[in-house]
Amino acid sequence: MAISKYVDASLILVPSGYKATKLYAQVPTNGDGDLAVTRASTRTRVNSDGNLEVIADNVPALDYSLSSCPALAIDPAATNVVLQSEDFGTTWAHQGGASVSTNTTTSPDGTANADTLSLNALAISRVEQTLTGLSTSTDYTVSCYVKVASGTKDFRFGYNDGTTTTTSSDITATTEWQRFSWNFTTSASHTNPDVRITNGTGAAAGDLIIWGAQVEAGDYATSYVKTTTTSVTRSNDSLELGSLITNAIVGATTGTLYIKGKFNVETGNISMFELSDGTSANRIRITSDDIQVVDTGLPAVINSCFVADADGYDDVLFAVRWNGTKAKVYVDGVAIGDTNFTAGASLTQFNLLGKNVTSWFKEIIFYNSALDDADMATITTP
């Protein structure tokens, strides 16, 4: 008989109830399915009003940026090396006839602390900041929230190594707040490098409203980190659930994990989620766009489980089952592949870990049996 997706689940977690250090599961109700939350710093999230807000250490980031229902956002550790990320009238230099008026507009955090950058009719009209924290020959991402009061306005991001300037293509700001980003690679050597928000190539005079600048290592922008007089580091999000077999979340040797989420699947985004015995010897985990299973230390891979959209993410319904002999993966109603796996009795721990860039989890469901192919297809079909 076919299963009922929710009635037959041993654990259901749809991100909603929480407190510091805890994200509550809806099933079971005795606390055996609650995830322990660790993050040794504050971080930002989009709240139900659509504003960015700071949440305290160890509080799970229930984020409303995807829809009117929250998703659990997890982020890696990141350091914003730009100073005065919300005040472009301080450590930022104004070049080519540009000027800044501070605190002119309501920003994405809901307060009147966004600045207006006035650019004149020169391609070099810009605001810039010299950075002391940039390593050489390293990938970085610059990001900023940008809008205009009316119409549209083209601008570019730029990086100057002290001699040569590299810029993005033209980016078009509209009357809606958007967080734009551009990744660049620093030169093998640089002297007083800077990052810039500069006029579009058409060099049209006009105003940009700007807020929340960030420069961080890596090729994606992660959640916003506010700075003032020094750089600021956000710790990574980490969530854990243990005693899976003891608490009957999975069976003694069998089980199924279902996840609905939005995953970044770039190279290096390893162990964003993981089932294991607490070691690297026996586990099931994501490795970029693949699922890797490790059985007594011997790895095997189910390839190409996730396919990124144009934004670098995969909006996915995913399930993996293990039945004592094999592990099998379904994505969006389709069987992706299987591989030998006999370490089901070792899968006592479940982890979510911020890796590389933000990812979101909308539902996490466990079954204490290995679902059959028909049920796997049913629960993962959009």
C-alpha cells in the first residue's frame, strides 16, 4: 500500500518553531526530532515583513526571502572586509565628481539609513574604498543593495589593483531594492587595492540609492554582514540531530530522507547535509551536484543529482533511501541512480552545515523504512 507522505513519516520538520539553540520538529512531538543549532555569531535574515534583521547567536535563520513561508537558511562562515558597509560618506572616497548624501531613504532593514550616490556624466564617476584585507590571486565577491528613485540607472562594480581596473558589465538598477553582486579575482600582486561602484559605460549622470556593501572571499554573495570601523566575521550555521536509530527516526539498517529546498551546487559545496556515524567512514552526503555514499571508508558516487538553474541554485525535491544493501536517489520524481551501501546501521547522526554559500531547507522528512520506487517517485514529484 502506498505511503502517506506526512502520516507515515517518523520525523517532519517544516521550519517554524524555534528558540536559541533549537529548531523544533512537528513530528515527533517529544523533542526527539528537534535539531540542535550552533552559530557563534549573529547573522541576518529576511523577516516576515520583508526587512533584513539581525538575529542572535545560535538562533536558526528562518528566512522569508523565497516566499511568504519561511525556509531554514544556512550559511558558511564569511568575513565582510568592507568598512562602514552602510555609510558611504565616511571611509568611502568619491571620485570623478561623485557625491554622497547620507540617510536619505529607507533601506532593506526598514530604517532611513540608505545613502544617495550622485554620479555625473563621466564613466569614472564613482565611490570607492581601499581595502587592506584582500589576499592576492584570490576569488572575491562584491555585493550591494541598489535602487533608484525613479526610472532606471546603469552602474558597474570595479576592482583596481593599484594599476589596472577591472569592471563588471553594466548592471541596471530599478525602483525596487535588489542585491547585486559581481565576483572577481585579485591580481598576483597589488598595492592599495580598492573596490568601486562606478557609473555605467554610457556615462549618464544620475543618482543611485545604495546600502549594505560587502566584499567576501569566494564566488557567491552570502547573507549580509554589517560593518562599521572594522571587518566583521559571521560564523557558519550548523544544525545536528543525533540518536536517529535509538529514537526510531530511521530503522536499524534502513531509512529514507526527503528534503525540499533550494541548494547551491557549486564545486566545493560538500557536506551541506550529511547522514553519518559521526565519522567520515560511514556516511551519505552531498558533494557539489552529486551524492556520495561511504561504506566502511570506501566511497561511491551517484552522479549529477542536482542541476543548477541560471542563478546557480537547484530548487529541488530530493530523497535518498538505504535498504541494507544499496542507497538510491530520486530527484523531482525521477530515479537518478543507486550504489552499493551496507552501512545503514551506522547512520545515527544528521547534520546541516553552512558550506560556501547560502542554501535553504523548506521541509525535512524522515521515514524509518526504505521506501519503494513508487513512493520515492511520489514524494519527490513537484
